[in-house]
Amino acid sequence: MLDTQTSRLVPAVTEGYQAPGRRREPPSHMCQFPFLTLVTMRGEPAEFNPWQGPMGRTTQQALELMGIAVLRADTSEEVEETVEAALDSVCEAGERVAVFLGQKLIGRRKWERD
């Protein structure tokens, strides 16, 4: 967008603008759309692949930094209630929610050679 007073190009969304290199939160009105994701977790205890560890340890923090609420189910008894609560939040309140399905729920993988 062109600033008519200075004849300089400026970002179209300037509310909450900070200098480059400084961390800032996005304006609260941006990216407000309902969102639901189910995440099968990796990188937790009993993970066979060490490459999965770093992302598994930081997934919740990354989603929360984006304004996504995180719910978790670690047993089969928790799945239905947790997913229903997430669906209610998304469909009735327009929230953004991730449901983590813990590695305990998925089970430990056993790899065998042919």
C-alpha cells in the first residue's frame, strides 16, 4: 500500500507493526477461522526414530504460539470425550484446536527384518 504522505510503500496490515527482527504477536483479528487437527504424536518415550524427538518435544509450543489450543488423549477412553470437546470448540465457538493422540495410545512400533 502506498503511504500518500511519504510516498513510501508500507505493509497493507500495519496494526501492531514492529520493526523487523523483533518478535510480535499477530493482531488478534487475523487468522480467525475454525480449525481442527488430529495429531498422532511422535518423538515421545519409546520412539524408535531419534529424528522425531526434536519436533515431538516442540509441537505443542509451536501450535500454541500460533494461537491453537492443544488438547491431548493418551488412552482410548479419553479419545471420544477429547475429540468431542474439540469439535464443540471449533464448530460452536470458531476456535482453533489440535488434539494430540499420544504415542502411548498409538502403541510402540516393532520393526522386524524380512
